[in-house]
Amino acid sequence: MDLLTEKPDQEYLVQIRNLNCSIGKRVIHKGINLDIPRGKVTTIMGPSGCGKTTLLRLIGRQVRADSGQILVDGVNVSRLDLDGLYALRKRMGMMFQSGALFTHLTVFDNVAFPLHEHTRLSESMIRHIVLMKLQAVGLRGARDLFPGELSGGMARRVALARAIALDPMMIMYDEPFTGQDPITVGIIMQLIRLLNDTLGITSIIVSHDVQEVCTISDQLYMLSEGKVISHGTPDEMQHSSSDAVQQFMHAFPDGPVAFHYPAPDYYEDLIQA
């Protein structure tokens, strides 16, 4: 397929080809290729520092790739001018790992913020939309609270309500389960799957929480050392023949990612004067 045509693909919402990215002198991605299917939940996994979050930032063009192509709904992200980029971002929702709520605004006003910024809807219509979004995440009753009055899990759910305020075609989740208690993790898992299927959107999750993402994902991609080393359904990944994939999926302490940092021979190191 010629990715220069910028014709929306009916099967894949995001298509990435030969992506190379460096930050400073550090090489992050080395020729990555991946496809995000429409209407599905896709998770990007891999060890810490392998470039998972950077991949989300590249899709939203918060950072620029050194080379390669990223198509989002047929639009070549690297070619967009500022107006085009802002228009595309309105169709993307983002749930940051920290929640990134405005601390001086109430829950209601946090969710209403993108509606005030990007639409000309009446205050009455905005109120109805905000209450609908908060109802969807179970926090309509918390609308008058400030972020400082919320638990970590509640803040994530408010962030999710804000992410869906403009009815985006896609939501990106950056480590949505990190630091949450089991009940909150279960709630967020349910919300991701439910909202994806009910709203007919596409979800991209960045996570290293194997059990959780295997439960709700349609497909997984695994990154390591700047490359895609494997991809498939959760079941296919669980039974992969790759030692690196097996080590990650089953939390083996030693394997391709060695327990010991490279060092001289232990005995010789001990007897040296």
C-alpha cells in the first residue's frame, strides 16, 4: 500500500511505517511498523524506556519523527500545518498517566474545558454533555469537587470523562493502571472496554501491566530496543516462541533481559588487588 495517498484505510485508523525517532543522542525507535485497527483496543507493551509513551506523542505530533510516516485516518501527521494539526487533535482523546487535571477548576469545569475551547455550544448544551460524560464514568455526583479532593482513581476517571468530551474517534491511554488499587484498576479496565465498544472508538493503551491488558485488548504490540519484536492477540502473545516475549509476559527474572548488568568475571573481580 502506498502511504503517500493519504486515503483513509477502512480497516486501520493508525498506520506507522519505517518510523525512526531520536531524542538528543538517544535513539528511541528504529524502523517501527505497526497498524492500529479501527474500533479495537490495541496495547503497546514493553520494558521501561523502550519508547511506548513517545509513540503516543509521535501520533499526536507532540514530538516529530526523524523519518518514516504516521497516518491517522488517512492524514499524514508530519505534513500538517498548525491549523490542520489542531483540527486532528480535536478528534483524539488523551488520558495522561497523571490525569493532568487543572487543579484550580472543579471536576465539572475540567470536563467542560475542551467544549468551551473548541465548540460554540450553548452553556445549557455543554452542561448536558458534561453530566453525560461524568455519568458514564460514575462521577456525576463529584462534579463540584476540585482535583485535590479526589482519590487517584477518581482523578483518572475524570480525566477519561474529559478525554471523551468531544466524542473523539480515538483515545490514547498512557499507563492507565499504574499506582491504582485493584478495585480502581477493575473500574478503569471496564470503562476502557465499555467506552470503546459503546462509542465505537479506537483505543490505544500504553502499559506494562500484562494481566490487565490481556483481559481487555484485542491485540498487543511489544517493543524492545527500539523495535517491534512481536505482535498478536493476547493468547498468541502468551504462547509466543520468543524468549523475550515469554520473559516479559510471564515476569521471568532472567532471560534476554539479564538479571546481571554486564561485568567482569566475578572471581577475577574479587581477587584483584
